[in-house]
Amino acid sequence: MSGVGEILFQWIATAWLHGLCLFALVWIAVRLGLRRAPALEQTAWRVVLTAPLLSAALQVFALQGGLAPVRLERTEPVAATVKAALAARAPAASDLAPPAPPLSSVLGRNALPAIGFAWLGLLGVASLRAGWQRLALLAYRRRLVAARDAELLADARAVGEAAGLSRMGLFEDPRLPTPVAVPPDAVVLPRWIEALTRPQRTALLAHEAWHLKRRDPEMRAGFGALALVTLAPHGPQVLRRLDELAEQACDAWAAGFAGDGQPLAECLAACLERGLEGPIPSGVAAMARRPSPVVERVRRLLENPPMKPTTRPFVQYALAAALLGSAALAAPGLALGRPVPDAAAEARTAEADARQAEADARTAAADAATFAADASAAAADDAAAA
């Protein structure tokens, strides 16, 4: 079992290193201008969270640490030291049982498998957390009341068809401070949208419909679990940026559908007026929440020319493959070496073995002399008897 634990430790430690390397690489690229291509930036940040486990698995199980592995050698000097001490001393009764190794040595030998199995436990916790969140979301949806406004329902059908959704249910929750998209096909609206104009409500529905089309609620839950499992220190920062990019993409599609960014900007302003204070279920995509750069989104919606949210999928796939390949081949990995005995202990053991061999030789010579003397005495006794 310790071998399995060590492999798990090697995998997660390598993934942690790869995550840091990819984060630094994408951060530099964003500062150099990748921010001007939101779709590519989104792909890059998603790779930062997803690729480390894949590239680490490739290094650990196929490349044995990659091109430039960081080797962690494990030494086991205790057994050799005990053996040398026992051989060098007289065989007293107190030496029949070897002394117990120090606690620090035992912890050092078992620490890596323990960390590996602890990570496996963390993976189980993340899975349970995701399942519980899913059940809570299903329970929340069952409590919702379907919207009855005929005009609003007609607009929702038109928006859903334009977004390519097979179905988009419309519900109401007076406690919500902001509209939310609930996976897989529901939009939940707060009570205050009744004060909005029809173009404003249509832009709002378009924004939430595009969240459902992009599967943003499911994506955020998945990337959040990956950030937890990989122990990424940059995970919260990457998740916040992915949320911002998702909102930008939905703003852009809604502005394009409405023909103008003004109605959606007015909806965002209405959200700000209400303070964004109130319960928001976990696992949903909210149109606005704290902390959120809502003012920057309003400015972007009102600027001319309108936003361009998309990039060719081929370019995004190529970027993802390039980042994954660079992590697997160029990022440092962790390779665990076999146990290496302590050099000083080896020398002491060899010296003790030599002394023991010399003592054995002297014992053998004494035994031979005794045997010869016994044989001579037996021959003399035989001669006297004859």
C-alpha cells in the first residue's frame, strides 16, 4: 500500500508544480496582450486548472518525471546503523533485539504515502461536496414557482430558440437580488424585474440564456472542484477571472441579440441600485454578484463598437493543446528515487562485517585445532588399548 501512496504523492506534487508553471505562463501572456482576446484568455485559464492533473499523469506514468525531473531520494540509514552497532559490540543479551528506530525516521519513511492517501481523501470530499451541491440545487428548483406573465414567457421562448436551447423554463423567486441561471435549463427571476421595460427584460433573458448555452453553472462547479483537488494556491484568482470572462461573453451575446448594449446596461444598473444583497444559491450563474466588476461591464456595453466575444474554436483547441504539451514535456516533475543507504553506515557495516569475518576465521581455526587434538587423543587411547 505504501507504493500506491507514494505514486499518489508523486502525481499530486507534480500536478501542483505544473499548475504553478502554467499559471505563471498564462499570467505573463495576459499582461502581454492576451486580455484583448477574451475567448482565448478563458481557454488559457481553464487549461491552468484542468491540465496539471493530465500532464502530471503523463509524466508520472509515461515519462518518469519528464525531461528535467526533480528527484527526491529516500535514505534509510537506520537499519544499516543498527546492524553495524550490533556487529561491532560483544553479543550481550541486551543486543539480541535491535533498538527501535527514532520517531523522526519512521515519520520520514511514511510521510509520502500518508500525503498521497490524504490527497485521495480530499478527492473523495470534493466529490461528495459536488454531489451535495447538486442535490441542494435540485431541491431549490423544486420549490420554485413558474412565471405566468404571457409576454415574458413569449420573449423567453424567442430568446431560447435564438440561443439554440431546446427548452428554457422561467421561474420566480422574490428573495433573489439578481436573475440567475439554474442548470440545466431554468432561469429564475427576482420580483423587481416587473419594473423593467420589455427591451430590458429581453436583454436580461438573453444574458441568462447564454449562460445556460455555455453551461457556465456546471463549468464553474467543475473548475472549483479541480482548484480544490489540485491544491492550487492561485485557484480563487483564476475562478474569479473565469467568472468575469463568462459574464463578458454573455453580455456580448445579449447585446448582439438586442441590437444594442443599452438595455442590458440598464438592467445591471438596476441590480446595483438594489445592492446585490440577498441569498444566491450555490451552483448557479448570477447576472451580477459581489464582488463583481459591474461598472466595467456597463462601460463595455455602452462603448462603440460593440464587444466581439468569440474566437474560432480551432484556435482555442490549439492553445489548449500547446499549454498541455508544454506542461507535460517542459515543466519540472517529481521523481522518487529508490532507497539509498547512508554512506557512513555502509562503511561501518563493511568494517563490522570484516571484523566479524576475522573473528569467525579465528573461531574456525580454534575449532580445527581442538578437533585435531581430540583426534590425536583418540588415536593414543586406541594404541594403549591395543
